[in-house]
Amino acid sequence: MTEALFILVVVIVTALAFDFTNGFHDTGNAMATSIATGALKPKAAVALSAILNLVGAFLSIEVALTVSNKVVSIQDSSGVPIEALMGTPILTIVFAGLVGGILWNLTTWLLGLPSSSSHALFGGLIGSAIASLGLSGVKWDGVITSILIPAFFAPLVAGLVAGIGTWTVYRLVAKIPESRRDAGFRWGQIGSASLVSLAHGTNDAQKTMGVITLALIAYGSWTDTHAIPFWVKAACAFAIAAGTYIGGWRVIRTLGKGLVEIHSPQGMAAETASAAIILSSSHLGMALSTTHVATGSILGSGVGKRGAEVRWGVAGRMVVAWVTTLPAAAIVGALCWYLASVIGGAVGIGVVFAILVAAAAWMFSRSRRTAINPNNVNAEWEGGLAVTEQQDVAQETAKVPAGAERN
């Protein structure tokens, strides 16, 4: 195996690992409210979401083309990588960016913060491109129009739509007994949550497709800048579906219990608003953060219900994570590029990959101290992510095997 081929293989594996973390990090965007209201059992919710993410990944490539063509300036006007950068230089930029995205995803997952996987990826790529090529290595117009502007407006629009929807729903069903009302809306939530999962697949899985396609073009094994190889679509679809099925219970808990004590009418309004906005952005090729949209919708549903308790302190911590995601991932991406470049070649890539594996293992081990799982994800929120041992025992109805389900 040549050095360039080895690096390409590592880049593809790392990209699929990012896609996997994207899946379990963002499961809560679709299913947190349905789990919180009891519309779906936790395990059934993540299984349904995984299937729909898988299907959604095959429905569009517009976002994938945005990622491969509009973020980093390593292509000419036709979208073909600049000849002087072909091969290892581009692969190293992409690899370092992916590592930056994965490490930020894992950090925020450990803290239970619903930050943007999309912005983590873009931040990592921007940081590694600047480290390699300077400020000219980034297509700033694409970053502003396709990333920053949607990041600002998406949660505001989602919150407004969900707030109006929640207020309207409660006005329409004011005379219906609560038990009958909530039972009906729980069925509606299954449909709206499914639509969010489908929308998530059309948006987030595309981003990894774009990264892998860019790497293939740089290596010289793919030349069509307006299409994505089928095997790349399939690999990314299964990776994000597998991550979704694992269930990012820490983030699900924060979204479902930490922001608003949510009821079924609010959940359905929030999910419907999220799905409409995410699907629209996918059609337009905007690499939107589904996390920002989902969080804005949930907050809007709290504002729209009279007397609902909205935990603005938790929301404030999320906003801090949102604002720091791009620069934090960019710093990590730049550092990874420097390290890989100083050591050089396949050895440098291997060292950075080993650091990634070690950091991921440490964070997973650390998360076991306050494990969140399907049995305690809906425990009462008492000011933080952690669940007490008594709550955990009270929630358990069966032993949960160690590993995949205790995330």
C-alpha cells in the first residue's frame, strides 16, 4: 500500500467515525421530546430514528456538494482540487479537520451539551485549512452564507414557529381533558419525530459524504464534482444510522428534560417546526445545524405554553457551546495539522489518529462515572446532567448490558 493510499484509507475511516459520532450526538434532536413525553419508549425511539436517518441519507446530495465545494479553498473555479495540492496535502487538511470535529463532538457529548456536529466539522476543516494555506485557504463567502447566517437565524425561526404552533394548539384543545388530549398528541409525535429523523439524514449524513468525496478527488480516484459515489452514500448512511441506534442518552436527557418540562402538544409542535426547517435547508443546500433548530424549537414550545418552566440557565450554557464550537474545533484542527505535518507522511497521520483513539477512550471511560441509559434518561432534572444512584435504581426495570446502551 502506497503512503497516499494509506492516508486516504485513514481519512475515510476517520470520516465514518465522525459520521458515527454525529449520529449518537444528534439523536436527541429528533427523539428527545418523544422520549420525554412517553410517546415512544427510549429503545424504540432510537431504533426508529436510525432507520429513518438511513433512508434520509439517500434522498439528497445538495448539502454534500456544499461541504465539498464551499468551505475550504482547495479547489479551482470548477471544483477540482488545485493541482499543487493534489494528494497528501489535501488529505492531511481533511484528516486534521475531521479529528477536530470528532474531539469536540465527544467533549460536548460527555458534558451533555447539544452542540452542533456540523459546526464542529466545519470548524475543524477551517482550522486545518488556515494552518496549511493561511486565511486564503477558506472560502469565507461560503462560510458566511451557508454556515454563519443559517446558524444565527435557524434557531430564532424555529423557536418562533414552535412557539406560535404551541400557543395555537393549546388554544384549540383548551376544552379537551388533558388525558385525552395528550394521548392523541403522543400519536402525532411519532409522526413528527419520524419526519425530523428523516430530515436529519438528508442534512447531516451529507456532510461526511462531501468530505469523503473531496478526499477521493484529491487522491485522483474520483473526478465528478457534481456527484457522490454510491458506496460513499451507503457507507455514510449506515455509519450515521449505527451511531443513532447507539443512542446519545446524555444529550437526549439534556434536550428532553433540561430545557423545558415538555408535554405532548409542545413536543409535536417543536418536532414539526424542526422538520419543516431542516428539510427546507437540505433542499437549498444549506449545511444547517439540526441541533440549533431542535433546541430553538424546544425553547419556543416552552415560551408558547402559558406557565411552562423554561430553564434559561441550561439554554445559556448551550449557547456558549454553540458560539465556541467553530473556533474550538478550528484550534484542534489546526494543531492536528501542525502535528501531522511536523512528523510528516503516514507516520504523522498515524500519530494523530492514535491520539484521537486515546482521547476517545478516555472520554468514554470518564462518562461511565455518571452513566445515562434508557432506564434513567427520563429521571427528574435536578439542576444538572448527573442522575443519582437512587434515581437510577428506581428507574431500572431490567439490567442494561454494559457498552452500547449505556451512552
